[in-house]
Amino acid sequence: MASFNYRARDAQGGLLEGLIEAPEKSAAADLLISRGLVPVEISPEAQQSRLFAQFSGARRRISDEDIMFFSRQMHTLIKAGVPILQALSGLRDSATHPGFAAMLGQLRDSLDSGRELSIAMKDTGAFNPFYISMVRVGEMTGKLDAIFMSLFEHLNFEKEMRAKIKAALRYPIFVVIALSGALVVINWMVIPAFAKVFASFRTELPLMTRILIGFSDFCVNYWWIVLGLVLALIFSVRAFVRTPGGQLYWHRQKLSLPIIGETIRKATLARFARSFSLSLASGLPVIQAFTVVGQVVDNAHIAAKLDDMRRGVERGESILRTAAASRVFTPIVLQMIAVGEESGSIDDLLMEIAGMYEREVDYEVDNLSARIEPILILCLGAMVLVLALGIFLPIWDLSSAMLGKH
């Protein structure tokens, strides 16, 4: 399949430029005509441009932000009565990201060949199962514009939450990096300089001083071993976490981390409640909703609990009973689920649960730096204390000995 740059006129006489894929130049012209465009110029895409586009697509994958704005644009276009094929063509021609434009072109070609939008989205590999299931529900209910708007709001919330967490962690991460850099400088430069001074004392040094000098000597003389051990540890942990068992273990431990563990749990449950509520409100069956939502909670441990809940509902148990058995929800949330099941408005109650969790997470994230700061100060104080004892104790002992002689 070759790529061609084209210039064409639309029905209003406007000039459009873009990229189109076709077996040959004549086929490209036929495709443009089938889209209601009059070809003005069609030329093969330059090899250099093609390589650059492929490189750019490989370097920058389609992001959640791309999908989010795509959802908003599709809602606007469909609500305005623009046919989906025409909407995808317009979005593709105006896309600045080559990979995203190619994906939109693939979507349009699949629809042009008679495939449904949800199936075409699955073939691209750019959309997660939850997104595809929601679009499928929109196709079946005729509410595709409302589904795209709901998906936009859902993705926008997750984007804002990730941005807040990154902002809250920026200061602690900077402090940790600064402390790590300070330790490197102290081990490679400061302690060796003091070690030369201490060697002239010709007396037994305190234990803390000997430990610091020994560790510094090892780091300076065998830095390649230290670097190798650090890299081996990093790659080993990453390899372990990528295994199913390792991922399950790490995701379970994340929920128990000091300070941030409970915040992670609430953020994950908020994502579940919002996604599940959106699924049920859109008309997705409960069993299928559990399946697709379990794939977007971004925590293998919680996903396993949701899978247990799905199997319980399949056996005829209530959502309340399975939720209580999972032991991941608070009593007030279980009470709201019970009310929702009794009143038949569990989707509304779940959205309230999501809102409650989101408000708590928002508050905790805003205060995350303040909660981490005492630990950082404690670590800094411990490091200063160790260095002070190790470096100044020999000087203090020598001064005391000299004063004793006088």
C-alpha cells in the first residue's frame, strides 16, 4: 500500500490537502472522488517524509489525550448531524500526528467496507476494551453522541487526576534526587578528603567513621560493581513486576504503602465506580460491565476482586454480597450499593460513590507534599547525623585528647 500527497476541492470549492493510502495513483483518485472531493493534484509521498512519519509514529504513540479530544470532536460532529464517515475524514485531514491520522484513515476505510465502528476501533489497537464496549452500546442504543461525551468526561477526569498526582510528587522526587546527588558527592569527594586527614592522626577511629570510610572506599574503587548491582536490581524488579504473579503482588502491595497506599486504593475504586456507573447507565449488562471495567481499573489486585464479584453475580448473588466479600469497599460504600440495588438506581449511587472517592483523593493529593515532607526531613536529618558523627567524632576525640594533655 503506497502513500500519496493530495490536493483536492470539496463541494464548497475549498482546497484540502492531506495524505491518502492506496495501491496506485488512480485508486487514490477514486477514493477521493468517493469522498466527495475533486482531485487537483496527487503525487507519491517522498520517501524521506514517509520515513519521518513512520519514525514519528513509532516515537510518539497515540496518547490518552488524543483519544480524549477525539471523543469530544466526535460528539460535536455526530450531534451536529455529520455522517460518521465524513467526520472521520475531516478529523484525519486536520490531524497533526501522523500515527493518529493513519489510525483515523484505517477507521474510515473499515467503515467504508461495511464494518461497525466498534469493531473497526478494536482492529486499530488504539482503544481499550472499555472504550470499545461503550461505543458498541452507543451503536445499539442510538446514543453514540452521548456516549462519546461521557467518554470524554471520563478520560478528562483521569487526565486531571494524573496531572495532580504528578504535581504533588514533583517536590518529593526533586528532594530525593538532590539527596541522592549529595550522597554521591559526599562518598566520592568529601569523605576521601577527610580520610586523608584522619590517616595522619595515627589513632583508632570511631566505628561510625570506619564504616563511612570503608563504604566510601568501596564505592570509589569498585564503582562498577555498585553500578552493576543497582542496574541489576532495577532490571530484576522490572522483570518481576511484568510477570502476572509479580504484577499482582506489586499492585496488592501498592495499596498498603504508607501515606500513599490508601490514596491509590481510593483513586482505583473511584475509577471502578465511575466506569461501572457509566457502563450500567449506557445499558451494558452487569456481567459484561464487570468484565470490561476490570480491564481499566489499572490494578491487577482490584481487577481480580472485580472478577470474583462477576463470578458471584453469575451464580445469582447480589452485587452487595459480592462487594462485601471482596473486602475492598468501606461500610458506607456497601450501604450505598445496598440502597442502589433496592431502589434500582445503582448506576446513580455508584456515580455518587465515585464522586465521594474523587473528592477524598483530590484532598489527599493536594496535601500529599505536606504529608511526605516530614519523612524527607527525617531522612535528611538522619543522613546529616550519621555524617556529623562519622566526620566530627575523630576531630572531637583528638581535641579532647590534646586538651587533656594540657
